[in-house]
Amino acid sequence: MDKKEIDRIFYRDGYRLAYSCLENGATAARLTEGIRQLYAAVDDLLDSFLKRTAAEGKPADCKNKCSWCCHQAVLAVTHEFLYIREHIKGHFDEASSSLILEKARNKSMLTLHKPLKEQLMVRSPCPFLDSGSCSVYVARPMACRIYLSSSVGECKRDHDDPGNGRTNVGLFEFPLQAGRMLNEGFVAYLKQTGFQVTELSMEQGYSSMVTQGQTMDDWIRRSISPQ
């Protein structure tokens, strides 16, 4: 099976997952469940992939408290920001939530008016990073889930010297592409249904959603007429 066919399979899986959750009408509960299932599907896929690579003597170097990649630009889309926001509302106290928002706004000041190419060169802690660990790990977006490296040394070099022309920092290609295609298929169904999907950096997207007070219900109401 060639790469294009594999991409099509994952794209269809993402599209069908969104369809199965929302075919009877879009509600916040159904959309949240769809996102949860999407993340569970990619997590199961990655678990099998990592077991195989470890058995082949090529394990991932990613470990808890290793956070070099948590300082680079991460792009996510509307439903991912809202999913994180709902997670924070349900699991964080007011002080912790306010601190995250402050950090998101501060990082936005570093990236907001830069062209995308320059944003990708910024190295600054993710607003969700806390003592070297992701504070929203279970709700983290697709881009974070599929970013798996075979070389912590390459990750550190990319952190210390971004934009030096390297195109390979030891990342595993299969999870990157599989996750992207699943996400693209999921988003394609949302757009077809009428959702207005925007891609932004983590700090810009999250701070914007919180500042505007946007929720899943708001997004659905503004995008389509729930059934």
C-alpha cells in the first residue's frame, strides 16, 4: 500500500468519526465526544507504533519532564482550543486558570504580529507548561500528540538554534502524517457542516477563546443551527 492510499485511509477515518458523532445534529456534548474519540484513536495508534519501534531497537526519546518541544510554535484549530478550555474549566481553580491565560497572552505578544515563518522560529514556553510537564496533557491538541522524537539531542539543538536549516529533528514520520490526516478528515466534515474553523498558534487561539468568552455551544450556535 503506497503513502497516498494510507493518507486517504486516515483522512476517511477522521471524516467518518466526525460524521458518526454529529450526523444526528451538532451539540456540545456530541462534538466533545467526537474529539475525545479522535484523540483516543490516535493515542491507541501511537501506543502500538511506540511498542513496535521499541521492539525494533528504535525507541522514542520522549519522556515526562522532557519539554524542549514545548517551547516551539504549535498550531491548533478552533475545536482543540475549545476542548482545552472546557478541560481547564472543569479541572483548574480560578488562580491556575488566570495564570495560564496570563502566560498565553504574554506569549501572544511575542508572536501575534509576526508572519508565520517568523512565529515558527520563536522559542518560548507553552502557556500550559508547568514545572516541565504539560498541565493539560489529556486534552492536548493533535500536533502535540503526534510529535514524537527518536533523539532528544536533536530536539535540544532545535530549541537552542531554531531556523538553522535542519529539516529532520529525529521525528517519526508515520505518527506525524497519520495524525495530520485524521485531523484533516475530522475538520473537513466540520467545515462541510458549516463550522468556521480557524488555525492559530496555541497561545493566540486559547487566549482569544477565553477573552471572547467563547464556548462549544457558542461556536455551534454561530456556525450552524443545532438540530
